[in-house]
Amino acid sequence: MQTKKANKLTVSELFGKLLSQQIFIPIAALLLLAIFNLIADPSFYKITYGINSAGAPVLSGYLMTILDYGSELAILAVGMTLVTAASGGQDISVGATIAIAGSVILRVLCGTNSRPDTLQAPIIVAFLVACVVAMIFGAFNGVLVAYFKIQPMVATLILFTAGRSIAAWINNNELPIISDPVFSYFGGFIPGIPIPTPFFIAAAVVAVAALALKFTNLGLYTQAVGINESSSRLNGLNPAFIKFLSFVILGLCVAVAALIKVSRLSSINYSVIAKDIEMDAILAVALGGNALSGGKFNLTASIMGAYVIQFLTTTLYKFNVQSDALPAYKAVVVIFLVVISSSVVRDYLRNIGSKISKKGVA
Amino acid sequence: MQKKRKTLTDANLLLTITIVVFFLMYIGAILFQGKGFLKPQTFFNILNANAALLILSCGMSVVMITGGIDISVGGVTALVSMCCAVYLDYHNGNVLGAVAIALAIGLAFGIVQGFLVAYLDIQPFIVSLAGMFFARGMTTIVNTNPFNVANEEFVALKNVRIIIPGMGSLNKLGKYVNAYVEIGVIIAILVVIILFCVLKWTRLGRFFYAVGGNSQSALMLGINVKRTKFLSHLLCSLLAGIGGFVYFMHVGSGAASHAMGAEMNAIASSIIGGTMLTGGVGNIIGTFFGVLSLSTIQNIVSSAGLDQAWWTGITIAAMLCLFLVIQSVVMARKKK
């Protein structure tokens, strides 16, 4: 429908329409990547049905990898979008807090022994404890940002530095290993279901978030605070509390992502787990077309953004790019994105667009 | 100037807190950690190990005074070390060429980041985050494996020790050993002095403060705000290039994991030194003491036997948190 209308519009309006559609950016990026892969190597899209090492039927292929690994990113993107919208800044401590929450899960499951034969506590208890801990750390960030009025990225820099150290300290720097196969379901496959479990977990998180946004005023209040803090306060909102709440919600998302992350390995590596994931999460929000300076947000676009990022990562891996070199390529993408979405460049493009259309009319 | 003001200004208050904290900490270290800290060489070793951090922190302070932030400095340091190492060892380069490479990398980062921040009005944090990841990724692309530089000219330069007269001490064998500093420390001290003068007595220095304090009124006063922001980022990245070379001279190797978290330490030092995150307030002397406090506490932590890596991270984070809260309280008081 959009394109039919667009035929009648002038070039400048077309530019404006396209750029103002938030979901347009991630979809365009996805199409670009998809076409690139199709030309470079169509086998990228091959999905095979096989049996994994545990004897369960699974689907495998690059697309499945994207669904699998993009899911924890999508979960984080939900929380990161809210934080971005409310506070106008980003939380760069998510990777470190994932390490903390993961460490807590393992600590509760293992008890005092680092190589238990049986689980010392039900998985659900471990997960709930991790949720509480991650929310406390989120609350710590939230207090610094909302009540002490410290820039979000600098406030979260504290946990960014200390987080992995705290994670190591929780487990006395041991590397616990869980041998129970049930624990690996969360990051792998449930027997009999050939689609990776993280995808379902992400779907559940997204559903809860969507319901919360639909039936509560959370979304509206968050945007109001992000757009103009003092006017929202004059309208009877409590901006500090809304900001605080967004960080606590992000803490919850972090705990869920941590469960997936530690379940994948059935263990933890404090310095490597979820490394650089904060960059990806911020990138997902930016790619979703959300203003990084706060205000309006679009959750669907962010989640799309998360899967597009994973698409990019998987594509780069396929071309044998080393994992350490990945950030360089992603950084180029980030710079490109922020440049085209910056207001200066947008105005410039719009000017060019209107000049062209004027010439056309004359 | 001091006579005119009867009460402490916020800037002076923060600076005083920093200096007092540093001296308390050092005295505490001497009291509880034994006589090691009494030796002048212990102090000079702290300087030797942190000369690069000092240079990085000075650049960071300038950017923060102007109201921005630059977290790419650690990545730039690693990239400079790696490029210089590869140039010296694999291409038989000379030291001057390596210095030129270091400066060129710093300038390139400064120009790109400064342009994006100042003229395209993109948040400095996002730009420099991308810069950091780019630099780290490029370091791996240039060379994957860490290696030590064997270039003779460079190794000779690396081992130059400048002896400080009258500050020696007896070593364990009872032999008198002169206290020394490395070349990097001299460069760092020069940077501190030059920047102190620039910030205090030049137009550009005043512009930095004016833009950071209130960019709107700076614009009204006819200051070229965009150019000032651009220059602050340029200066910071250039100093990151210089700091990268000094770091390289200290460690003498190239590795992708070099200067991990240096940006964090630089920001922490600046904040501890009384530079306000909101811009407009800050002092290079404070930054100098900030670096000293930070490195002393690291030294205390490691000599207290808590050498597990995590303690350093936690103590720095705790210190940063403390000073951030102090700043926030000072700001709240100012508004009243």
C-alpha cells in the first residue's frame, strides 16, 4: 500500500515518508543482507533436518543459528529500548550483568560443590534468584541514573568494570559445570522440538512485553519522560521512578538472557560470556530506528533490529571473519547508521530531495 | 585570584577532595603496607607504569570539560602499539616512523570522531563506542598474535632510564640504587604542563570551559561551538596516539588485549580528579592526582595480597561510584 501511494508523491515527500517509517530501516537492512547472501552464496539459506549429538531431531543451518543466537539479543533489545526511551542513554553493563546473573544461576544450582552430580536446587529457583539479583543490579544503575542524575552510560560504566569481577567472585573464581541434561534445554533443543528453545523464550518475553505495553500506561509514560522530563513531571508523572523502573525491567531481561547463555555451555567463562553484547543490544535499538537520545520507541523495530544484527554477525562468520575482528565491521555499520539517522544529514537529504523535485516541476 | 574568593568554589572543592584523598591513601599505604611505599622508587614505578594513562586521562579531561566523552582511547592505544610493533619488526622501520604512525592514527581518529560529534551532532558516546570497537577489531586484523618487538633502535630507546639525583635507596643487598623514570614519564609531565597552560591561559582553553558549561550561551558570545567541540575531540585522540606510543614504549610489545579498560581508567581518573561529567568544570592538576590516586589504590590492592584480578576492578568501580555520588551531591547543592 505504501508503494502505491508513493508513486504519486514528490521525491521529497517520498524521502520523508520512507525515513519516517521506523520499521523501514531494519527491514531495508535485512533485505540488503539477504540479497547480498543470495548472490554471494545461496547455500546460506539451506536448512537441514538432522539428529544432534543428544539424539534429538533438530533443524540446522545458518538461518537456524540466527533464530537461535538472535533471541537473547532480542530479549535484551526489549529492555534496552525501554531504558533508551526513558533515560535517553544506554546501559553498557548488560554483558557484565549477564555474567553476574549467570554466575548466580550456577552458584544456586551447584551449591558448594563445583561439579555436582545432581542439581542442588530446582532450576526455576535458581532462575528466580538470578532474576532478583539482576533486578537489584538494574536497580543500582537505576538509582544512579534516576536519583543521582548521572549520565546513564557513565553510571553503568561502574558495573561494566566491576561486573565480571563480581561474577567471578560469586563462584570463588571456580568454573562450575552442570551435567544435568535438562539444564541444557534452555539454550539448546527440547527433545522432540526441532526449533531452538531460545526462540520460544524470546517469543514469550516479547509477548509479555507487548501485553504490558498494551494494558498498562508503561509505554506512554516512558515516552513522555523521554521526550520531556520536566513537562511530564508537571503532568503528574514521576520521571525518576519511570527511569528507575526501566532499568529494573532491563535487569529482568538480563536474567532471562543469562539463563540462555549459561545453559548453552552448561558452564560459564567470566571474561568471555556475553562479551560485547552491549554493543549489539545498542546497535539493535539504533537499527530499529529508535532515537538514541530518548523519547518515542518502537519495540517491534528493535526486535527486528536484533535479528538483523545476528544476521550480519552470522554472515560475517560465514566469510571467515575472526570473532575478534567482528567489532571493526560492526562499528562501521553503527557509524553508517548513526550518520544517516542524524538530524543534520536528514535535513541535508531532504533539502536535496526538495531541490530535485522543484527542478522537476520547473 | 584566591583572595577575591572567600568560599571554595565547586571546582576547587572537588580538587581539594581529590588531593586530600590521595595523600590520605598514600599515608595509609605507608602505615599499613610497610616501608615499600616509603621508597621513592615505588612512587616513580607508579609513574612509570601509568605515564600512558596520565596522557590518556589529560585528553579525556579536555573532552569532558567540553561536555563530551571519548571511550575509544583504550582501543586507539592498542591499535597504535600493534601498528608500531608490526612496522618496527616486520617492515624494519625506524623509531621516527613509528612515532609518525602513532600520531597519524591519533589524528585520523580525532578527525573522524570530532567531525561526527561536532558537525553531525551525534552523541559522543555512541561515536566513540564505535571508535573503540573499530580500533579493537582493527588491531586484530593488523596482527592476531601478540609479540615482543626486537628492533634494536627501539629497545635501546625503551631502556633509557632517566636518573633522578638524590632520590635513590638501598636495595636488598645493601647497594645504593638510583631512582629512575622512563622517557614516557617526561613526555607525560610535559603534556600535563602544556595542557595546564592551554586550559588556564589561552583563548582555546577558555572556549573549552565555555562550551562545556553552557554551549548555548557560548554560542551567543560568538564562540564557534562546533569548531571547539571538534578541536577537543581532535586533541583527545591525538593525545591517545601519543599515549599509545608511550604505552608501547613501556610494554614493548603489540597485542590486541593491550590497554583493555584503559578508557575506563582514564574516565575514572578524570572524575576522581574533579572533572564534571556535565562539562565546564575540571582541572588538569586534579586529573594528575586522579591518576595517582587510581594507580596507588591498584598498587595497594596488589601488594595487600589481593592479587586476584577481580579486586582491582571492584575497587576502581567503588571509587568511581563514590566520586560520582559526591559530584552529584555537589551539583544538587549548587542548584539550591
